[in-house]
Amino acid sequence: MTATPMIGKPVADAIVTKVKADVVDLKERYGITPQLTVVQVGKDASSEVYLQNKVKSFAKIGIAVKPHTFESTVSAAVLEDTVSALSEDKSVHGIMIGLPLPLHIENSTAANRGKFDIFDRIHQFKDVDGVSRHSTAELYRGQLERLTFLPSTALAVSRMLKFYGVETAGKRVVVVGRNDITGKPIHHMLGGRMGNATVSWCHRFTPKETHDDLTRAADIVVTCVGSPRYQLKADVLRGGSTVIDVGTRVDKDGNLIGDVDFDGVKHVAALLTPVPRGVGPVTVACLMENVVRATRFCAGEDVRGYLL
Ligand SMILES: Nc1nc(=O)c2c([nH]1)NC[C@@H]1CN(c3ccc(C(=O)N[C@@H](CCC(=O)O)C(=O)O)cc3)C=[N+]21
């Protein structure tokens, strides 16, 4: 068997067409140009690729992206104050914090301020990555029709599944990884009322045998790892399954690579996303959609709820 590649472009194009019309409408109706501010701390290769792509592709459709860059030694307190100010600033519609953050901020403890304290300073109507206390609580509740923001990558995964006709209700799903913007929200989305699947959640503490048993039984596997220590191979998959590769990293030669052994898995899976050209471009389109959404909230419109 050779898997059908789940190419992101047609999915992204449909979203971008809608976003373009929205940008024109926002301009006509309120004279507003949507603006996303990206808080970037230090240098991370995959964030760098993402940021550069974003500035270019967003400008093309009339969304401004403003990077706010900090040294990797910056304190959480400084970032909290920065994000609070951006939340108050009427010219900023969306706020995104480039992840991962430096270790001293990622690993927040009871005593040390860290990433969650920063996320919580994002105004609920500007939280385009869906990471604040407000957004995460709504996702946990799982009422699609009330959501203020669904994280762009989770939204992208659901749009890909829909476009390629993959039903999730009643299916066995494995999500690998528990990152705040990928594995964690995707697992809640697919297992909750939005996906109605039975979801197993694997991560660094899952023994290899447990992971392999679960993926061998899965109808759908979503990998969100992005580490050279992890690769999903054909021998742990069920024939005819759907494989979504979210984990993107840049290897030492500067190539963008995913979590999945594409050339092996394509002989086993029925549907498979490539990297690049799979979920990545759809994530970018979904972020644009979320920035437009944030701009509508700022203009006083109540646009809660998502159409998947
Ligand atoms: N707060 C936050 N939110 C993010 O969503 C986020 C982040 N931080 N940090 C970094 C990662 C990385 N990421 C990518 C998304 C799309 C492509 C993408 O569009 N890739 C293209 C190829 C790009 C190229 O080849 O240059 C593709 O897959 O076809 C890449 C990387 C989002 N991230």
C-alpha cells in the first residue's frame, strides 16, 4: 500500500482565502490593519524559521507582524511586564510568545516565576496561541461553540483531518508529546467533545513497549515530539492508519524534519502528512485566522466559537 499524502497547501489556501476577505472587511469597516506581536526570547532554530516565514507570508495578505526580541537571559518578570503592556496596547491585536522559552523560564516552580505566569498576562482576546488560563480552561471544557481561541496547531490538525475525510469519533487515537501548544491541546481536542475519539497520550515517561502497543492498535497517530530521540516507524503502526506529523525540527544540515519515518510509513499508512508541506503551512494559515479573530474581538465583535 502507498499512503495518500495529506498535503497542507489546499487546506491552507482555503483558510487564507477567507482570511484575505476578512482583512479587507476589517479595513473597510473599522480602518484596522490586524497586527500580531511575537515575543521572541533568544534563538531557537525552528522558531526562527517560523518567525521569518510568518513575517513574509503575513505581510503578503495584509497582516503586520512585529517581533519583540529579548536576550535569552531575560527574566520572567521583565517578560510579564512586557506582555501586560502589550495586552493594554490597543494597536496590538494578537500576542504570541515564541516557544520553547529558555530553561530558566520553561521550568517555572512554585517559587520561581516562569512561562505560565507570562502566558496569563496575555489578554483573553489576544491569545492567538490559546495558552492563557482563560483559553486553556475553555479547551478543557471542550465547548467548541464557546471557544475564544483554539491553538493554531490543534486547529490545523482538525482542519487537515476534516479536509481529508478522516472521522475521529469512536476511533482509537494516540497523541505523542505534551507540549503546551501541540500535544496537550490536540489530546484534549480529539478526546473531548470536539473529537469524540478514545485518546491515549504518550510522552517521555511512556515505556517504549507501551507506546508501541498503543500505536499498533491506533486508527490515528499524531506525533508532536520534535526531538532526534524519537522517530515513528512503520513496524509500530497498523495497516491503513492515519499518521499526522506535527513535530518539526531543524537538523544539523539545516533541513526541516518531522517525527515520522515517511519513506517507511508510507507503505503501511493510508493517509500521511509530509514534513515539510504538511501541517506546517496549515498552522501558519490558522494563526492568520486567529489573528483576524483577535482583531474582531478588539473591534468589539463577539466571534466566540469555531467552525471546524
Ligand atoms: N508560540 C509558538 N507557537 C508556534 O506555533 C510555534 C512556536 N511557538 N515555536 C516554533 C514552532 C515551529 N512552528 C512552525 C510552524 C510552521 C512551519 C512551516 O510552515 N513549515 C513549512 C516549511 C518551512 C520552511 O521550509 O522554511 C512546512 O512545514 O512546509 C514551521 C514551524 C510553529 N511553532
